[in-house]
Amino acid sequence: QVQLVESGGGLVQPGGSLRLSCAASGTFSSINAMGWYRQVPGKERELVARITSGGSTNDADSVKGRFTISADNAKNTVWLQMNSLKPEDTAVYYCYANAMVRYNGNYWGKGILVTDSS
């Protein structure tokens, strides 16, 4: 169906930057939107940023002005540029895609850890 492979996470100092990547593959006819969620232990998974196939984006208030989402529809790839990282950005980041297989569905990557080094 849809496989999502994330890369780019790791350890970063406060104020530093990281760029996450996620590539989608599989037997889907179209991708309607891709994005990133994050989760810390004991809390619900929360939206970080999302981009539609038409290029519309929406970001969480907590990352506005610091994180930028972008995508290449031809490559079925989405990126999250994270700047001015804060300790509270430490989380497992999950790539997601809303894609048409037999019907529209949400698909998730395995998650990638972004950790503050302080």
C-alpha cells in the first residue's frame, strides 16, 4: 500500500537545526497530503506541520517561524526544516501521508527520534 521512510533525526543542541525527510512508496494512485506529527511519552501525538498536494500548509503554533515544511510531489517526498530547536521539540517525529489506494487513508512512518543534547 503506502510505505513511508523517514530520515534525518538525531541529537541536536538547543538553537541548532535538523532537516527531516520522508519518502513515500507503494501502490497508491495519489497522495493528497503529507506531514509530520510528534509524540513524547505520556502525551498524545500532535500535528507539527502538514502540506497538501496543492501546496497549502498548516503548522502548529509552537513551531511557527522556526519549522518549515516543503514537498516534491513528483518524488512523493516531504521535508521538515527545523531551526532554532528547543528542548521541548524533543520527541519522536512521525511522517504521515493521506493517500488514495482503494480509498483515502492515513499512513504512518515508523518514527524518528529528535533529541535535545542539553
